[in-house]
Amino acid sequence: MKNEFQVIAELIEKDKKVLDVGCGDGTLMEFLKNNKKTNIRGLEISKNKVQECIAKGLTVIEGNAEKDLTQFPDKSFDYVVLSQTLQAFLNPELVINELLRVGKKAIVTIPNFGYWRIRLHLLLKGTMPITKTLPDEWYNTPNIHMCSIKDFFHFVKSRNIKIFKSLAINNQNASIINDSNLTIKNFFADLGIFLIEK
Amino acid sequence: MNTENNIKTLIVKKPLKLDCGKTINEFPIAYETYGSLNKKKDNAILVFHALTGDQFVTGLNPVTKKDGWWSYAVGPDKAIDTKKYFVICANVIGGCMGSFGPSHEDPNTGTAFGTNFPVITINDMVNAQYNLLDHFGIDKLFSIAGGSMGGMQVLQFISNFPDKAKTVIPIACTSSHSAQNIAFNELGRQAIAADSNWKNGNYSSEDTIPNKGLAVARMAAHITYLSKKGLQEKFGRKLQEREDLKFGFDADFQIESYLRYQGSVFVDRFDANSYLYITRAMDYFDLAKQFKGNLSDAFRATRAKFFIISFTSDWLYPTQENKDIVIALNSIGADVGFVEIESDKGHDSFLLDVPDFLNALKNFLDKSYIEN
């Protein structure tokens, strides 16, 4: 169980209706279902991953978040979760808008491109950074819209999206991000978790 | 055709008012069961057959002496595990394997109904089959499942009886027959009508049945059940037991021979009038229309768990039409899962050995049964 998923689970109260967008093999869904008794659904683009979810008894719809979120009515879920997938979309802004339309609240996690190891990699090696959270080469990465914690923080504020909670994850530790420590968190965290609402 | 041997029949005493306005009484529903009903009566699965299927889902069909139509999916340890579940399947009304249909005798004339049989709908079919629940004393089915026209019956059943099934599995189907679907069915019907033996449906003796028309109908339909890629890979331009083209109209190509064979074996087991009636029922199917154009309303009253399955190469009931059902369910917050299975076997994929499909079906059922 990833620390990220534990932090996400702590943000969600019991007995809520949750949609996990890009649910993968259903690890987070299973955890939430068992520990939070959530009524949880998943949306996943990969046929193999959908099959894995079905084998776990999870309710998953095969589909593409950029096209298929439109079928869900406004505010039909208490929470919509998007874990480390935002950077892979052609149009991340559209997806964020859809998450906030479908969910009363959205939880978005992003691999932080402002993380010091990434900065150092580019500074010293002069090649596209490869880390544990971003393991792919530039030519085969699905991540086409990388951003830093600071970028995302500024983005949501500029769109009048309300941030309930923002957390920086570094080495299994989670800490609160606010306006005053943003620059430091943006340097030391490899992952950002945002609970937002519009 | 109808053979009385080995056919279990329930005579429905309760009158059934059909969509066409007529009422039928004391009519037979032919059915078969597999596995056994447990004490709690919570392990029953009602399976619905497609256009040319029948109640003999798996094992040896005692009438045709061939494997049941869903032998890959249903049986001991299979996706629908008959060691665990009690599987019921009925021949649809309008059919020709023992249920009330056009080959039955019209008491007013003493001859077969033929085209005097009332036009039936998918709605009529499921209303007739609902009587089997009372017959077995089942309050709630664990699941209802079916592909193609079977899937349409699944959708209609849960719409009519929202609290009578816990899980709902429509496969490779649609909520409304498209113009293309109707067009292919009309082609089949016209082939039958063009056979001089058809005589407006008043054929009776064995040697004057419209075999040729029915065979052509089957050949045309069979093409729609396969994919272009599947056909190309299986047959390509391979020749049938000959070195070169014969410059005539015999079956030079294997695909021709294959289709002719499919047509010829079909007429031995199917009634031409039933083909007309059942294709008509499919064409009339438009679930949204029953709810003033809002498909979601068809499912608003149910709390059942849906699992919808489509196939990549199915161009008869393509993924998008299956997805439209998913969308209608999502828009009312229903519990719905969906997967599109990769297969080049076309619409027939649901009947064949497609492991991804069979695994998904098995996992969904078994996991849902544990949570039950």
C-alpha cells in the first residue's frame, strides 16, 4: 500500500460515494472499499487493468477520462480521485473541470516536477529527469504535461478553485502546504496531494 | 423443429396480454435447467437465448444432438458454474423448441398458426418467462444474463421486474434496434417470403417447407455475426476441394461452401415462421421509447448491479450501443461496470471460446455471489 493511498484514504470519510479516475489495478479502490466502506467506482482505460479490477470484485467502467467523464451527472460523487494521471492528459484543464463537475470534491495527486532530485538531474546531467515516480524516458513517457506543486497551486488559485487541503509527500512523510512554505515544499516533496472543490 | 421428446414444459395458466393487444391463455413455455437450486433459493440465474437459440444452453442438445449454444460459458467449473448456480433457460414465445409459437396448432382451424400467430415483442417474451420464477418459487434471481437478443431480454426483464434480480449481465446487445439491424432482419424475412414454399406462412408438410428462403436468411445473418478480419483469416480466398476456379456457380470458395452448409443445417432445426416472428420482435425493440425516450427511466427503479460487456469486432451491436446503456445507467448513479473485450470473432464472440470474456463473466459472478 502506497503512502499516497493512505493519505488519500485519510481525506475521505466513511460511507461516501467515490469515483477513482484511472483506477489502475484497483489497489486504492480495494483499500477504500474495505477500510472506509465507500461505495466506490472506477474508470480505467486499460483493458487488462479493468480485468484485474473485475477479478477483485470492483465495479469498473472501461473508458477514457478525457471523453467518458461526461456521462456522469453533476456532483454525482462525494469524491473524485485522480492519482498521478493528470500529467498524462492532452487537456488537463478540461479533466480538472470535469472532476470538479462530477465530484462534490476532487482529490488530485501530482508527481512534483519541482522536486530537488529532478532539478538536480536536469542541472547536472542535462537530460530529461528519471526518478522513482517518473521512470520513463522522454520518448516513451505517457507524461506530456508535467507540472510542479507550485504550478498546480497557482493554477487552481487562478481558476478560483478552492483548496481544502494540500499535502506534500516526501519519504513517506506528509506535511501541509500553505502559501508561506510553498517554495520549500515545492523543492523537497516528490508528490503533491490536493483536496479541491469548485 | 418441434420435437416433443426431452422437452420440459410449463403451461402458463395466467392470461398474458401481449403488446399487440391480443391475450394468450394456457400457453406452453419450454425450458431447461442445469445445476440445482439451493435451499435459500438464492443461486438461480435466468439465461436468455438469442435469435436462433433455445433452452438447451449447455451439454448435448437432445433435439439437434449438438452442443448447447452456450457450452463454452455454462457448465461445471465454467464461467457460469453449474456446480454453484442453478441455471434456467426458456425457449422464447414465438420460438420453435416447444414454447408457444407459430408452428403450434391453432384450435380454431386445426392447423398450425403460421402467420395467424400474434406478433410478439421482447416485452412479451420476458413477461412469459417471468412465470418460471413462480414455478420454481424463486423470489429473487441471483443473476440474469444473455447476449444479443438475450441481452435485450435481460434489459427488458430488469426494467419490468426491477427487484427480481441482484445482478444483470447484458452482453453484445443494444437498447434499440438500429436501422442496420432492421435492414439485415428484413433481408432475411424477404428471403423467406420469396421462397414459393412459404405460402404466406401456410406451409405444413415436411417437403414443402421454405427451406431455401430460410437458408438464405441464415447465410446473410451469419455474415453479420462474424468480423471481416475473422472471415479473412479463416477463409481468405481459399478454394473448396479444387485446384483452381471452375468458371461456374458452384461453391468455388471455402466461404461459399461454409455459408451453404450453415444455411442447410439451420433449416433442419428452425422454423421459418419463427424466424419471421423473432426477428420482428427484435426490430420492434426500443426500450427508451417505452419510457418516452429516456432510457435511464427504464432502470430507475432497480438497485441491481449491472455488468455490460461488448466486443471490439462486433459491428452488429457495436461497443457504442452497449456504452449507451452504460451511460444511461451512470446518469442515474446505478451500479454499473463495463468492459469491451478484444476479439476478432465478431458478434459471435460471446458464444465462442474467448478467455478474456469468460474470465470477466466468471469473476463478476463469483465475486458478486460472495458479497451476496
